[in-house]
Amino acid sequence: MRTVFLGTTSFAVAVLERLAATEHRPALVVTRPDRPRGRGRRLSPPPAAEAARRLGIDLAQPASVNDDEARARIAEANPEVVCVCAFGGLIKEPLLSDYRMLNVHPSLLPRWRGAAPIERAIMAGDEVTGVTIMGVTAGLDSGPVYAEEREEIRPQDSYGTLADRLQELGGVLLVRVLDELPEPVEQPEEGVTYAEKITPADRGLDPARPATELERRVRALSPHIGAQVRLDDGSELGVLVARAGSGGGGRPGTIDVVDRCPVLACGEGALALLEVKPPGRQAMSGEAWLRGHRR
């Protein structure tokens, strides 16, 4: 089946690579423009652009996929299906109606429609998530469902470990749908929740909250964003790996030492800071940070 692929992130790359290895190999990849990244703010291509070049697939990086020029590039490819995964741009009419569009969404819709379904599922303490292949409509992730597969959220899953499994599942499921083109089913009205975009406020670890809740937040934001705890000197300590426990007896927000590990006292329980990232420095163990912090 002739396809065009719209995607941007490393999650999208895994799906693209799976698709490119089948008879549904895209004739064109459309992704976002290059953006400044890193400390030097050098212009860098999105992961999907690098993947398209590596795979030898034609590439377009329009300012907007809805522009006349972008729509003309897609039309030249003459796709039967446009596949979308983690694209990050709003798709509008008339492009929406020009083609059958299939979106790879990492949740079991209608739960966690929106920008950050993996992070929000972990934060909420969900025990299961999955991947949905749905039709793209003007509504936010509200299109009809072609297929879905469940995936357990394991007790120690971070965003990184869970996303790895979901992107593999997404690629397999998308190819299956393209092979079979099952009849889609409308999403139910019950059970709709929204996965709002992660903001700077979401990164903060409020020590007044239970340690179990803070551990989920750390896992949900690791390793791609990172949670933070505010220290007594006003600086923000990045927290990449943490475990909730019963240790620590100080007031919420104080950092004690238990078995040479920094432990944050919380409203309920305590949070062992196993891997941290001090401002302007590389990630290190909590023990190593504690040694340097106490000098």
C-alpha cells in the first residue's frame, strides 16, 4: 500500500523503521523543521528527518503541513494512506479529508487523549496502557479506532522503558492494520481523559506529597525531561531515578542520609534519590552527589 509518513520524535522513528521494512514503505516522510538544540543552540534536525535520510526516503520539512507546498508534496507521492505518529503539528482541512489517515497513539483510547499519554499514565499509577491505531479527525485524538493492543505498566517502568515497548508495539500494530484495513469503531463517550502537555510545573517534586506519588512522577519524566527537587539554597536538583520507602524522619523537604544515600522526607514516607543531576553537571549517583554536596 502506498503511504506517506508524518512523524517527528524518536518514538515516531521506531514506527517508521518498522513500516519502511514492509511493502508499505513510505514514499515520503514529512516532519518538523530543524530547531536550535543544546547549550550551543545549534540548528539540528528532528529524529525523523535523520531517519528518513538514513533510510533513503524522500523528506519534507515544511513550516506547516497544511501549506499548499506541503500538500502538493504529499499529493505527488499519491498515498493511499497517510500514517501519523508523534508528529506534533496540527493537521487541518482540507488535508484531513484528502486521505485516509491512521494515527499511532500510545494509550488505550479514550483514556489519555492528548500530548503526553505515557507520562500521564505512569503519573496516575495506571497498571495497563497500550497502543491505539485510530483515524485522524479534527477532534483531539477522538477518531474511530481501527485496532488496539494492551501493554502492562510494570512497577519500575520509566517513560524510557515503557516507550520502548510501546513504539515497537505501535509499529507492529500499524503494519497489521495496513495489511487488513479492518472497519473502524467509534470511541465510547465514557472514560475520556486528557493527557495534558508536560509543563515546567510538572517537573517539581512537592515533598508535601506522598513518596509513592513522587516516585511515579520521577519515573514518568525519566530520562527525557527529568523531575526536580528544590534544595535549601534555592537550586533545583534533577532527579532521574528514585524509590519510595519508609525511611527518613525529618519534616517534608529535608534530605537525610540512609545507607549513604540521600533520602527526601515526604508527606508520607520518604524518597531515596538514587540518581541525580546537579545544575550544570552530569548525572551521578545520589551517593556521589552527597559526597560533593557536603564538602
